[in-house]
Amino acid sequence: MKIYSFIDEFSSFLPCVFTLGFFDGVHIGHKKIIQNLIFRAKGKYCTVLLTFTPHPKEVLIPKKNILYLNTLPERINHLKKTGIEHLIIHPFTKNFSKLSTQDFFQNILFSKIKIKKIITGYDSHLGKNRDGTFHQLKKFSKSYGFKIYKVNPYKYKKKIISSTNIRKSLLIGNIEWANNALGYLYSLSGYVIKGKGIGKTLDFPTANIQLNENKLIPKKGVYAVKVNIFNPFYQGMMNIGICPTVNKKNKKIKIEVHIFDFDQEIYGKKIDIFIVKRIREEKKFNTLYDLKRQIKKDKMKIEYFFAKQSFKKNFLL
């Protein structure tokens, strides 16, 4: 897959089949669009996907805190796996947002890219004020000589798979729906930083993780996870929360993971945490003894879960 930082950088002798969007999560719905794109190319055209950075809402609504399902490197990695030949990551700016749909097509797209077919999602909108609907694009298709195809929404358990619905599911702790909608395990990646060492005194040492600040963190609670550190994968349990038993004042959300059967020094190392199942709510205990007893129960529950669970190879990691 060739990657371009601006539309102007793109170059191909072949005409192309084209799609665009933010593609946060690169979920099953996105993959249906990309599969359609590749199918319509049929080896005759090249495949081109145009996406943006940052999220348009960050530019249009500066005070809005955008929480991403994927960091940019994660998004690129997931898109690379789809088989797309050309990926354009164009900067989204205020000036760019002011382009009308017609200007965007005439002055940006069709002056740079030989588009023969466009594949859109069911809710795609282009241009200033999002006025470039499917019906509007269909009108343009006659003027610019391309064919346009719309991919209908894809559902899981009667709910439309979308980045918005996946975010909502993660925020209420429905990790199962989110993982199935994504088609892979939702992950958190970051560097291990020093904590207070309380986990070690409880015989459950934890790695405290510093995340990208715009990465969406699922609902507080205890989770069964798979951890990638030094390439081997380990089972583990993660707590997302404020650690109310030991933290009386600091309400900042922390990510702590206890890696099973692992005792190496990893401060400053990057680790990837793949979230498999939510076990329980975070809660405050009266004593550290009560907390330790609950952690033991959590570990036993997670070990039993992993012992009984079998994962599809293409789903896990």
C-alpha cells in the first residue's frame, strides 16, 4: 500500500475506483465498503482511499473533545490489511472544510485523480455543510463521467455498525458488541510508567500505562485482556478507573494491567493491551485485604474464562 500525505502527492497512470471517509475503527462496515471497492476495480483499475487527519470535528468544533477508536498509526495499519493499493491522508483544515462539493470534485479530486467509480457508505456526506449526499453525487456522476455505488448499512445484533455506535458501546462497557462490530479486539497501547507500587504490595504487580490523550478509554471496570509485550502474548487483567480504595483525592482515570506469569522489568516499554471481556464494575473496598481477596477472585475468573474460551485465529490479534 502506498501512502500519500496530500492529494497532490498522488500519482497513478491507471484510472481508479475511489472512496473517502474518516474510517475511525476500520470496522466491519468500513471493510464492506472497501471490499466493494476492490471488487469494482476487478484488476482493471487501481483502488484509492482518501481519509483525513485530524477528525473534521476537531477543526469545525475546536472545543469538542474527539475520542478516537484508532490512533493514526493504528488506522493506517488496519487499512493496510484490507488490500487497498493507495491511501491518501490529507490534512483537514478550515480552508479545506469551506470547499463546496462541486469545488472539491472539480478542483481537487478530478484534477488529480482519474476516477471511474466511487463507492460510498450509506451515510456519507462531502463538502461544505455536508451537502454532498449520495443523491447529489449521483447528479455529479453524469457531468464527470463516473459511476457511483452505495453500500448499505451492516448490522450486528440488529444495531447498525458505525464508529459512533462502537464508541457508545465501549463507553457503557459492552466490549463484546464493540469487538464484534470492529472485527477485532479493541486495544489500548502505551508506555509503562511508574505507579505507587501498591499492586506489588498486594502480590499483584501492575503496569501503569500512559495512553495517547485522544484515545477512547472504555467504561471503568475490570477486564480480561491479552497483552503483547516483547512479541509474546500474555493473559492478564486490567483495571480502568480511579482506584477508589487507595486513591482518596486523585480522580484521574488510570490504566493498570496485571500480566499473568510475567515478572520482567518493563518501565518505559511500549505494550499493547487487547480487551477481551469486561468482568465487573470498579468498586471501593473497606480494606486492602478485601481488595486483595477480590483481585484473587477476578484472576481466577479470568483464568477460567480463558481456559474455556476458544478464539478464531483471524479475530484474536
